[in-house]
Amino acid sequence: MKTKAAFSYQFKNYLRLFGWTYLWAIVLVVFLPLLIALILGQIHGFSVADYLPRVLPAIVVGSFVFAFGGITYDGFKLFIQNGIGRKTYFYSKLLALSSILLIGELINVVYGVLYTHFISNRRAAIFAFSSLYGKYFNSKVENTISVIVITLLFIVCIMVTGMLLGTILGLFSRRAQMMLIVGAPILLIILLAVLMSVNTQNRLISTWLPQFLLYIIGMSDMSTPQGHFIAFAPMISGSVYIIIVLVTTYYLTLRLRVPR
Amino acid sequence: MQFNFDSTEPLYLQVAEQIEEAIFLNSFEEGAQVPSTTEISKQFHINPATVLKGMNILVSAGFLEKRRGLGMFVASGANGKIREKRQQEFYKDYILNLVSEAQKLSLPETAIIEMIKRGYEQNGLD
Amino acid sequence: MDSIKIAHLSKSFGQQAVLTDINLTIEPQTIYGLLGRNGAGKSTLFNIISDRIPATSGEVVIEGQNNVNNDRVLNRIYLMGERNLYPSRMRVSDIFQTTAALYGRMDMDLVHQLSSQFGLNIRTRFAKLSTGYRSILKLIIGLAVDVDYVFFDEPTLGLDANHRELFYSALMDSYAKRPRTFVISTHLIEEIANMVERVLVLQEHHITIDETTEKVLNKGYSITGPTADVTAYTAGLNVIGHDQLGNLRVDYVYGQLNGSRPIPDTVSISHIDLQKLFVNLTSQEVATFEN
């Protein structure tokens, strides 16, 4: 296996791209509004908290792992041209992207702490899940750790979803890809509409579907108070989702070919 | 050196002949190094194994000698040996062909001898 | 160093069979010419050997191991294919760096020497390169990367005569310095004829010839003379084609001549070159399709 060389190549590449993504995000989200405010002469109405969004690091890392997780075929082409098989491609990509995810999350946590201390006492994005699970355990340390784990799992879910979608697209020709990209959402909407109409006619779906969803996010029943949701539920359901999606992606990766 | 690739002769023999010709015409003098397999291969786009095969014919004929780690050199006395070899082959290569063609054209022996004399005169007697 | 063994390899796209029961051993340190008409399946064979596409059945064993998703052996081969698999935005210099990083080793001195000889600007992005320079880029990698088997699929596509000469010289030089296997598929047969040690002919989904160039050339004859004499002489021989000019006929034979049969005075026999041989061997293909 050439995993080491492959990983090192992927990681360096992702790290460079991650830097660029951050730069663009800062330019778009921070400097542009600031510049517009300056031009319009409304700078006095601005507070630091206004133009420094607390969700920025979370959005950057989430969209990065989704987008670059989804770019599959180009990476596969380059690797197979360089004598590296599909398995190694899959593992090295997963490893490299996960490393970026961890780095991104670390930035997110540090940013969140600094943000809460110095800029605004509103909770930063890293602690978004604490409103749901933040009071499940009795100790503050346990609660903080569980919220961080849930957040991490959530972003990993986003990443593997990106990888799965990208791999599915990688199996099809450009034309079929376009049809999928356009067709899939339309199909989904139709499916939802059908479900809704079925739902109004008989209450079959309302019996188990919402129940299932509640179970997944850790509400034992509708009356569970916020912050006291079962923290283990999203951890387990998230892990199960990640494993299923990764295994599916792995086997689809083995089917990649060039020319398609 | 040049190679006539349309020739129906195997390529390694052509390589041997061309080098032999160059030695005979003193383009490669006795004791001098001949171009390496790689050089010939690179310049004429011939597989190095083919070139080597051609050279080895000349080595076993005693026209070239291998010097370990240095390369191929024209053996001493190579020129004379080539001359000798060609003299021996002259009858088979030229005379037999000449006679068979003459017979096809119904030219008598005396006419041929006459022609040979004329050829010598034209070329300047030696 | 071991060989590449291809056993019972078949490939079809849907209903269309491209390769049928191919059995072939590619030896180390040998230069091969893979000859075949357009659409004969040369690229498909290359793509399966380098695991770009799966075989329908059969297998490719490289140095004792199956090639599918096997980095250890895939890393010992480089395919310069007709497809461009490098990212279009990548600069030539980055492509060289990437190849060196992923293959592990590449002769960077040779890369720079050849780049300057061919006039390839390494700052250019891949998408901006002409067809010829895309070929040149891949040729340079093929000659410089540290592998045991290099597959060149139409290596001279878009190259002018000077650049082709340069490539052949670089190939011979590189091969002499570090002997390894090159399998070259090209339509410019005469240009590579003196470099290849073995000839492979891919025809009607099969490998029909797998022999040393010397033997192949030895078996190819043209028999020229008056039609009646020529046809009488070649009766029962493996005649692969003919030319007719008035009463003058040339029969092309592949295989043994009949040693006991007297050669008429009016008939002359000579050997033919590889291109002529190939053209005659494979022109039948069209004929069978038409019938």
C-alpha cells in the first residue's frame, strides 16, 4: 500500500485548499460587509459582533469537507494515472479530510472560547448543540465533552455524505450526472408531496416517522425539556449513519473507472 | 554510417556490415574506439540488443575487441583481415553473379574478358 | 523482476466483445510493438493492465500479484494513455512533482533536460498545452519515472518529425541506461520497427502474433512475377495479400515457403518490411466484415 505517500499528498493539497477557503470566507463574510459599511458611512452602527459571525469557522469546515469530500472523480483519475488503486485512494482521502476536519474543529473550539470571552456572551457555534444536550449529564466537563463529540460527529456526517454523493456522481458520465443533479431534487420533492398527501389521508406515517426522528435526536417524548435530550442517542445514530455511508462509499469507490 | 532499412537483410547483419565498412575505409582506425552500443542505438533508433548482436559478429571475426569497462576498439590488423575476407568473397559475390547475368544476356566469355580489360583501362591501370 | 502474465482475459462493452481470451506474457526489459487496426482493442488492453477499467473475465498478474487495486504492482507500471487524467488547472511543474511524490521516484534531471530539449514550458497549465505538448509531457514522465513497465499508447500523437526523432533517441538512451519494458502502440510502424524486439499483433479480439521482430520479418515474403507463375508457386502457402499490376502480380506470404518447390526463373522472392506485413495481415479484417 502506498497509503503514506497518498495521504501526505492529499493532506498537503487539502491544507492548501483549506487555507484558501478560509481566506475567501473571511473576505466574503468579514471584509466585504465592513467595506460596504465603510463606503456607506455606517461604520458607527457596527459592533465587532455584527461583522464577525460566530458561526464562521463551523460553516467553513462544514462546507469544506462536504465540497471536497464530494470531489471524487478528479482525484481518482490523478491517482490511477499515478499507479495508486481505489482502496488507497479511498483511505488516504478519508484520512486526509478527517485530519482537516479536526484542524477545522480545533480552530472552531478556540474561536468559540475566545468569542464568548471577548466579543459576545452569546454561545459560539461549537456549542450550538448544547442547547439540546448541554444539561444531560450532571457534571459540566461531561456535558462539554459530549457536546463537542456530537458536533464532531455531525460534521463527519456532512463529510461522508459529501463523499457518498461525489462517488455516486463519479460513476456516471457527465450527461447522466447533470440529469441526476437536476432530477434527484425534483424526485425528492415529488416523493415528499406524495408522503404528505398519504399522511393527511391516514395517520399511518405520523405514528412511526416522527417517533423515529425523535428517537434519533434523543427525545424520549415530546415533553423532554431542552438541554436534557439523551446525548447518547445522536452519538449512536450518527455513528451508525457514518459507518453505513462509509461502507457504501467504499464499495462504490471500487467501481470507479476511466474512461467511464 | 547509414542504414538502408528497406534491405531484406536482418538488421543486426546490416549493423555489422556498416561498421565493417567504416573500419575498411579507415573511418575507424585500428586501435581506435568505435561508438558505443548506446550511441549507435540512440542515433539510429535501433534496439541496443540488435546493435550488440551486430558488434559481436565483428568481435568473433576478430575485427573488434572488447576492453573491459572501456568499450569496443578496432582490433590491430582488422583492416587487413577485412581485405582478406572480402577478397575471398569476391568470387562468390561478384564473379558468379556476373557470369550468370552474362549467360542470360548470351554474352560469350571472351566478350566479358574484353569488357573487364576495358574497365581497367578506363579506371587507370594499377 | 518478474513478468506480466495475462490469462484468459476478455472484455466486452455491453454486447460488443473487444478482447476475447487473451493470453500473453510481457517479459521484463523488452521493447514491444503492439500493432492493431483502429478499434482493435489496444487501448482497452492497456486500460485493463493498468487497472483503469475492470476485465469482464480473466486476470492480469504482475510480478506474481493480481493487479486490481494493488498499489504495489500498479506502482511498477506507467501508462501514457490517450486520455488526459491530469487536472487541467495543474501546472506542468506540479504534474512532475505530483508524479514524483506518488510514484516515489523520478529522474528529475532527465525531466528538466528533456523539457528543455522539447521546448516544454513547465510553468504552463495542462489545459493550455497543445495536443503535441500533452503527448510530450506524458512521454517525459514515461521516460523519467521509476517503473519496470511503460505503456505508450500512441506516444507520438501530435508530434512533428523533429520531436519524434528526439523521442526515439531519448527512448533508446533511457532503455540502454536502464533496461525495462516498453510496450509501444503506434500507427507509425516503420519509425519504431528497428527499436522493437518483439511484435504483438492484436486482431479480431485476439493476439494473433507474439514473436521476435527478427522471426516475424523472417516469415514475411513478397513473391513477384507473372500472375500464373506466382499463383502456381504460392498455392497452398499462407498468402496474406496481393497486389496486381496488369499481368504482374505480387503475393505476400507469411510463414514458411515450400522448400521443395522449384522457384521459377521469372519469379523473384524477397522479404518485406514490418509495415507492409502488418497492412497485409490486417487488411483481411475489413474483408471479413464486408462478407
